[in-house]
Amino acid sequence: MRIGVLTAGGDCPGLNAVIRSVVHRAMTGHGDEVIGFEDGFKGLLDGHFRPLDLNAVSGILARGGTILGSARLERGRLREAAENCAELARRYGIDALIPIGGEGTLTAARLLSDAGMPVVGVPKTIDNDIYSTDRTFGFDTAVTVATEAIDRLKTTAESHQRVMVVEVMGRHAGWIALESGMAGGAHGICLPERPFEVDSLVKMVEARFSRGKKFAVICVAEGAHPAQDSMEYGKGEIDQFGHERFRGIGNVLAAELERRLGKEARPVILGHVQRGGTPTAYDRVLATRFGWHAVEAAHRGEFGRMTALRGTAVEMVPLAEAVTQLKTVPENRMFEAESVF
Ligand code: F6P
């Protein structure tokens, strides 16, 4: 069998672990040949690919990023890919294509699959917001980075009697804010799923100060926004890929809290530091399992599906189901955290 693999969309720790796993399982388990397309679907369309063998993936398990490069594909080119996919598969002699990516990539994968390309998807995103899988690799690494940041910010906040507002990634789903906020013991957590009341945050900080705790850390997802009339805050902008981008809630909220509380507040925007660097052991294992199962699914001819973690088992689920909606934080998880505003 000839297997093509590509990584598309925003990168994420664990991508290299999937690529390595696909190559290992395909070559040593089945005697397959593997080629890697460069820079996502662009490589498939433009004919940029290279053979991947055991040496090509040696030493990449712990490396962040992706050895294949990644890019987001303009919607027009996606249609082009879908229209030509039978021709593309023939041109490269591909018996199975394994695209590794987030919601956008999986939607593209579904389109290609519907058009006849033999596709097995592998979900990835630090946001953990892909429906149909309990976890995505990259998420554990991002939560670990954000938790360490909160731990560190607490000591400097306490020294200076400040309020720290840590903005973490998560445009539509607040999983990183929820779990790093819980693990780091943030005093306030703000999620995109629930508009927050600034008054409640102000009261919480005042209550802490009046019982002698002279600092506070608030963990806010980049897509979190205040309830109407709670604070001045503009709407998100639609970027060229059609995503709504809320920029700067960390800065805006820190300034507002400083004004209302009369105490120093500092914003800390963690940004892409959450996506870079070496994956945690958990993410390496999940990524490796996904790669293994993707190759096995290809050999069973289970196309149009993606790997998914269900409980502790890796299962194959239809791509069509996975891209119907995003997996956002449910109410019961907010209650458990106690400090979601
Ligand atoms: O989807 C992953 C993610 O890291 C989001 O959390 C974040 O909003 C976005 O990608 C950032 O994208 P870019 O790298 O294009 O700025």
C-alpha cells in the first residue's frame, strides 16, 4: 500500500509523533511505502512531497511542530482539491491519505472523502474542541504550559499585590482555560461558553483582599467575552478564513479591573508558547496510538473516518459526525471548577 500523510492547520505538539507512528506501523507492520506532503493540502495540490522512511522519522517523537510543515488552505483551493482528488490519488499512486489536523482540516478531509479519495483522518488541536473524540493530543501540553505560567504568576503577583490576568488560547471552547485554571488554582476562570460578569470578578478580588490575600490570578480564554453591559468590549473580527477572532480580552480585562479595583493589574498573553515545544508524555502516547490506528483502518479499508479516543479506547468514527459541531465545555464541568465566572 502507498500511504500519503500531511499535517494541516495550526500546528500542535504531537504531530511528529503521529507521523513517526504512521511510518513505523506502515513500514514494519505492513511493508507499506509512505510519502509526506509538505505544508498541508498545498503539498498535495502542488506536488510537493518526499518519501518517509524509518530514518526520516528517527528522533522526532519528542520534537514539537511538524517536520512536514503546515499551512491553512484557502477555501477555493479546497474545492479544486475535491474536484481533482481522483486524479491526485492516481497521480501519486496513493491508496490512503492520512491528513492530520483540526476542524478545518477534517472538514476538508470529509470533502475529499465524499469526492472519492480514500481518507483516514487524525484529529489534532491544543483546543481539545473536536467533537467525537474525548481528547486531542496537544491539549495536555498546552494545559501543562499554561498551568506552569499560572503557578509562576502567583508568586510575582503576591510579591507586588497585583491582579494577574492570564489569557490562554481557545477561541470557541474554553478547555485550556478551564483545566489550566483548575490545575493552577486560578481565582477566576472566564470561558467563551459563558459570558462573564465583571462585577462578580471585582467582588471576588475585593473579598480576597479583605480576608488578607493580597493578589489574584484570573485565567481567561481568548474567546471569552463579558456579558452585555458588564464592560465595554467590541465584537470579534472575522478573519480571512471565516473564523471569528476576539483579540485582546486579556488586555482589556486587566485595564478594566485596574480601573474598578484601584489596584495594579497586569495582562499576560501566553499565545503560541502553548503550541510550541516538546509534547508531554500523555500527548506522545495518544499521538502514537492515533497514528497506529489510522494505518490499521486504512488496511481494513475504513475510509471516511477518523481516529477518536472514547474513554480509554481508540475507535474509528465517521468524519461526517466529527465535523458537525465543536465540543465546548458543558455546564457540569464549569460547576466542578467552582471559579468559573
Ligand atoms: O486552534 C488552535 C489555535 O491555537 C487556537 O487556540 C488559536 O486561537 C489559533 O489556533 C491561533 O491561530 P494562528 O496560529 O493562526 O494565530
